[in-house]
Amino acid sequence: MRILFAGSPAIAVPSLRALSELELEGKGVVLAGLLTNPDRSRRHGRMEPTDVSAAASTLEAIRKERGLSPIAQLKPEKLDEVARRETALLAPDLLVSFAYGRLFGPRFLALFPLGGINIHPSLLPKYRGASPISAAILAMEKETGICIQKLAAEMDTGDILASLPLRLSGRETTASLGETVGGKAALLLRETLLDFESKMNAAGNQTGEAVYCREIKKEEGLIDWAKSAVEIDARIRAFTPWPLSFTRLGEKTLLILEAEPLDLPAAGQPPGAVLSPGSKGILIQTGYGILTVSRLQWQAKKALDWKAFCNGERGFVGSILG
């Protein structure tokens, strides 16, 4: 079975490695190629590949040693006729997608005799869309999960081949949960491909109410101190590593990087008031409850723990944020 893998960010890297390992083990899987986003100008104007593209390059030495072909990398700006022609030359049987970032049209999917499957980091039909990990944290869910679904014409509506529930502790960030999901998704993909025919035949419809999530915008990181400490904490975790949560103090922007809500009585101060430090961090009054901030950063400055920050900002206690 020749597979074209479509993915771009770090969360998809373990799944790419799993496909290469299946080929190395002689399990009937051939990694025919990689479809990823084009290289972009990132740091200091340098062009850099996607995380998945960089990971594919690191696999080449092992693959060469074992006599396997290099991974053909396709990086089209759009899935047009040229991209379809390049894909067809790889003669893939199956498309496996994880966080590629673009929709596949019917003419592209027609290139794959076995169709396509997609790894989605939620328990569908909950959190269809672009930001399911962040959405689960924002909603303070006790559980989320991973689904492998058939690619369908409408986004995230395909039949489910396999799923894996994941319990949440309530302290996850999008970064930490994404790392967990990436590793477990690779294992689930491996299990699915090793029993592919029966999984496809047994695939079932999604059940339950559909819940949708959208792409997060940078301005959503602005903290509303009138919200509760629990809500603000969830937003800080959901927006790590992007867009990060921030507040204002005069003309300056302050990033709140790590925090947690405390079960403390209200201090009788307005929301956003910076109180005296506690044992775990700087205490800030919210609309309901107290938030303790343990790591923060002035924009364009170095991130600091709360003690180092307070040492350099003697007038910070008593100020009103936002």
C-alpha cells in the first residue's frame, strides 16, 4: 500500500515517522511521498521548511542505510492541476492527512484508489474545525481524544475508523496536549494501517451533536480581567504557544505565560488589580477569584519567573492591568 502523507506542523511528525517505520519493518506500507506546505520566511528572513518537511529530511540517512528510496516532498502553494500531476506520478494508493491545513477537492482525492483518511485531535463530531485542542481546553473539558476518519467532501464529517479517548487533568496547554496527541495519534495510525481493510469495512457514522471550532485570531489573546480566574486560566493555557495571552499596563504589553486560579476570597479590589505576591506567584484580582501568575514577559523582552520580574518592577504591585 503506497501512502502519500499530508501534514505540516510538529503534531504530525510522529505519524510521519510511524509510516516510515512501517516501511522499514516490511509491513506492506510504502511511504510514497510527503505533501506539506511550502517553505516560509521565518527567522531573520531565512526560508525554513515545515516541521514535517524537516523531520522527513532527518529520516533519509536511516532509509538510505536500509535501501529505501528518499521521501519525495511536494510543497505546492495550491492543489491545482500541477500538484495533481506531481501527485499522480507517485502512484499513491491512500492519502493519510494530519494537520495539513488545506481542504482536498474531489479531483485530488480521485487520485487515490483507496481514498483518504484523516487524523483529527478530538472525539468527533465534537470540535470539528481548525482548533480542536485549544477548543477543548477553552471549554474546560474533562475528556478529549483522537479520531481517524475517512476523508469526506464536508470537513470532519467522515466515518470513523478508530478513536482513542484522552482524560484531561485541567492543567494542559495547547502545546503540551498537542505533544501528547501527536505521539498517541501515531500509535493509533499504526494500528489502523496494520488492520486497514477491516477498519475501513467497519467504519461507522459519527454520532452525537456536532460542535464546531474556528481558527483562533491573535487578538483573542487579550485578557478580560472581568472574567473569572478559572476562565482566564483556561484561556492562558489554550493560547499557549499561540497567540499567547496578554494584557496592557499603560502603553506597554505584558504577556502572561503561566498562571493558575487560586481558591482565595476576593480582595475587594477591581479586576486587574495587582496584589501582593503569594507563595506561588503574583496575585491578580479577577472578576471572580484570584489568579496567581508565575511566569510573564514584557513584549520583546525576556520571559521571567515572577520573583525576577518583581525584583525589576518595584512599582508593579498596586497597578491595574488592562
